[in-house]
Amino acid sequence: MHILIAIGVPRREEAGAAGVVLNHARELEKRGHRVTCWFLEDVLRQPAKPKRFEAILFAMAVAGQIRKEKKDFDVVNLHAPWGCAYGIWRKLSRPSGAPPYVMTMQGSEERYVRAMRIEERKGRAWNFSWKNRLWHRVYHQAMYDYSIKTADYGVVANREAWICAELKYSRAPGLIWYVPNGVQERFFIARQFSEKPSCELLFVGTWLDRKGVYYLAEAFGLVTKRIPQARLTVAGCSVSAEQVKEMFPAEVRDRVSVIPFVKLADIPRVYAAHDIFVFPSLVEGMPLTLLEAMATGMPVITTNTCGMADIVENDVNGVLVPPADADKLAEGIEGLCRSTDLRKRLGLAGQESVRRYAWERVAEQLERVLALAMQNGRC
């Protein structure tokens, strides 16, 4: 098959969504397919003006480019919400020879809206006032709606969003599939669980309100009162150290280290240098950083919500706590800090459990869905 994969983000393997696409492409090519990837800069040669319309402009440009090159591709895999324009055109026009459309979606917009409305009432949502919510509903959510409605088949990276997409849009069973994200083999390293006088905590991810950063800062302040030697590293946050540290209590800021950007080759070493992975996100698709941390044998503590709960089973291969609960998060961190045996048991179990998320196996599942779409033929 000649497969087109398109997504409206910059081509950066360190970033989550772009990393998913590049790993899909790499593994599909290993399986004998030809894969073409279009990222934001490949389609929109100039920055979108105004910036707020970037998503729809990218979607329309992708649809136009596929129309010109429709005979070149056997199937197109367009990430939501950027598949909406091609899906609408294909459904309405029924153009001869247009390749079938498989939608890929990371998570649930419905879950995101619910979580951030609650945070907005607490004053902890940065851009979710009623005007932002209205814009999200008439613009972003509408693009997601049409991306899902018009796809021939779809793959979704967590079970909650998969079920929601199937039921909300009345898609017949077997058209939308749960296909998780994966982890590269190089993250599976041996870890030593020796007794140490301190516990080095690690958070990896963009510094965003939906990542639970308020609760991370609160919980770390509580932990340091009980375990003064605890330290926290915030890596890959894409903002300055000053922006990160200002959210923490003043008395603990000297115990917080910030690495705004980490090169892909250096990421395994960052995991290896720390003891516990803390990921208090309020809503996710399926976070690559959580899979990577578990692959390195790190014991993880995260929230019992979509994306994370697909991977982690509480007290089996990690620790799950309620989302938006700094007290429970701090309690869980403290329990891991104080017990080498617990860290070892959960770390080794987590490492073993994520072996089934190897990108090779993930690509095999995606390939199956792409093949099903091809069986339906072109328009």
C-alpha cells in the first residue's frame, strides 16, 4: 500500500503527536508499505493568518492536495480534527478514485471539555472562559465531529474516546478500532533499585493546565514537608524555568530543576537518572511519556482517568490516584519514596506490562484497519 499520513503539527519527533506519526510510518515501512507523511510545514508553506484558523486551513489544504494526487495513494490516514475537509468532500462529491479515509484520534474532546470546565470554576484553566468554550464548540469540536462522521474507518488511542466516538456518532461496530500508542525498544533498560537517601521525582511533558501542573506543584510542596530531601525535575516543558518555578511554593523552588527541551537521544538518560515518574494529567490520549517511563522500569504515579487507566492498574504496575487531588497525589508519592521494595515491584511490573505496546505490534494493528478501508475500494 501507498499510505498518506497527515497531521497538523510540526515535524518534531520529541513531540507526542508527531512522534506517533513518525513511529507509525517507520514501522509500516518495515512491513513493506510506502508511507508519505505530511506535517504542518509540508502543507502550509506560510504561517496561517490569523493563527486561530490554522487547523481549518491545514485541513482544507490537505483535502485539496489529496484531490490533486488522489491516484497516488491507496489509503489516507488523517489525524483528527484535520480530516474533516477531505471527509466532507469525499462524502458529498463521491469523486471517482478518491482514496478511502481512515481517521486517527488521540483522545476525547468531550472529556477535555468536562475536565477543563471544572478547572475553570477553580480558576485553574488558562484559556477556558465562556468565550473560549463557545469557540471550541463551534470550531474545534465541529471539526472533530466531521472528522469522525465522515471517516470510512477510525483508530483511537484510548478506550474511553473509542467508545464515545462509536456511540455518539452511531458508527457501526467494527468501523472504529482501539489502537494504543507505543514505545520504542531503546527505552527498555535495566534499572537498579538501591536504597538512596533521596528520591528524585520526574515529570515529562508540556507545561499546560490540562497536565495537572497545579496539582503537581501543590503535591510537591506537601511531599517536601515530609521528605525534605525530595527533588523534582520538570523536563520537556517547552517554557522557561521561571514560568515553571513560579507555580511552586517559594520555599521549594530551589528543589525544582527545569529542562525546557530534551533531545530525543537524551530522553532515556533522563528517565534513568530519576526514581519516580509523576504524571498528574487531567486528560490525555495515551501519553508516550508514561509508556517510556514504564519501559525504563520507573515506578509511576498517575491519575485514574482516560489514557492513563488504559495502561496502569493500581498497585499492580503503578499507582493510580484521583485526578485533581493534590493530597492523594502527595500521599502516593510519599509511599513510593519511602519503600524501595514498592518501587522495585511496581517498576519491574510496569516495565513488563508495556512490552505489549511495542511500536511493531501497534503498527500491525493499524495496518489491519488500513487494509479494511482498502477493501472497501475507492469512491
